[in-house]
Amino acid sequence: MASSISVRASRSTIQSYVTRWDVPRRLLSGAQLPALEHSRFQHTTKRASRSFTTSAPCFKKKGKNDSAPPANAAAPKTTPVDALFDLSELESKILKAIERLTHELSLLRGNGKINPDLLLDLKVKVGKGDEKETVLLSDVAHVIPHGRIIDVIVGDEEHIKAVTSAIRASAHSLNPNPPKPDNPLTIPVPIPPPTAESRQQTVEQAKVLGRAANDAVQHARAGHNKKIQNTKARSDDIKKAKEDMEKVVKRSKEDIKRLVDGAVQVLDKH
């Protein structure tokens, strides 16, 4: 009886320490309890332990082919054949021509509208007497479109006359109104409605810009073709390089035609 009570007391005591000391429950089976110390403060268990051994790492003997390249090693040299197929310079020049065309087409006037940026690029003569200087309109004013009227807001009242004269003398057929008394720094610029003649002129301007872009592409092609001709390489490589060049030129001309045709369709719209 005493032994049974002792065993139950031991189990109860150890259970209370499981939570406190995290003793594995597998060690609390009835078969193992009698072998444990029955002291309230001493409940130790022996866990199976496994020893680990370490050994020195083995290093491969350094060979001639294992040496890393020096940090300042020079990049591989470009061969003439590599330069033959390098289209980066040609593509860069073509891209600039197309970007210029896109910008200039956006400045053309269509359907009675005008891009305010056209006014910002006008040249204005400011100053008096021998102290006159030529500046861009964007240096002395800024523009705000309001439907069919563009307000040109001048920073200095002394520049009103010079800015008005520059707008009136431009090629955009604009006739600015004088500033109102309650707003002396603002020059209202009404946009006249387009006519059949003005539409036709704008369409022609778009076509001229397209031809200029094509000329820029042809100029870039001529420079690249000259580089190919001056490269010492096999005839097959030269032939392939020219074919790649012509593909790039053809795609760029198709892009230019698409841009111009789209602009003409918008500008000629009634």
C-alpha cells in the first residue's frame, strides 16, 4: 500500500515538473517511475546522448587552372566581325530621328487647336536700345490654354509689347488681344477656326516632316554601310551585316509612315 501511494505521489510530483521543466512525457511511464528519485526537488532523467566528431576539412591542392582572374582583368577585345554586326549606333540615330518627328508632329495645329509649346519656343527681343537681347518666350512668360483661347502670362509688364509682337509675327496666324485692365499681365491669344486652306497647309507640313525623318534615316544608313564596307571580313559576313542593316532601316521607315499617316488623318479631319 505504501509503495502504491509512493508511486502515485511520485507520478503527481513529476507531472507538475513536466510543464515547468519540459521533461519528455515518454519518461513518465509507470515502468520508469520507481527508478526515479522521489525527492520533491530532484527529478532528473537521463537522455540518450550522441557524440559528434569533427574532422579538419580537406582542401584541394591549388592548380594552374584554379586561379581566379585578376580584378582588373581587361574585357575581351571586340573583333572586326563583332563590330560588323553592331547596330547600336545605327539604331540610336534612327531613334532620335523618330523622336524628333513625333515631337514636331505634336506641335502641328489641327481642328482649330494649337499646341501651347509652339508659343514657348518663340523668340522675343527684350530690353531697350543697345541693351536688347533675344530670349525665348518661355523665359519671360508661361502659357495656359483655355479652349480656343491661350492666355500668355508675362512676368514683367515691360515685356508685354515685345511678347505681343513676337506672337503676331509668328507663322501661326495668331492675333493676340491687348491685356484687360483688371489683368494687365495676361495676353489673351484667340485661336482662329481652321479653314480648308490652313488644313491643307498643315497636312503638307506633316508630310515635309516625314520626308525629313526619312532623310535622317537614310543618312544613318549611309554611315553604317560605309562602316561595313571598310571592315575586313568574309563576304558572307558582310552580306549578312547588310541584310541586318536593311531590316532595321525598313522597320524604321514603316514606323515613320505610320506616324505621318496618323497625323495627316487627324489634321485633315473636319
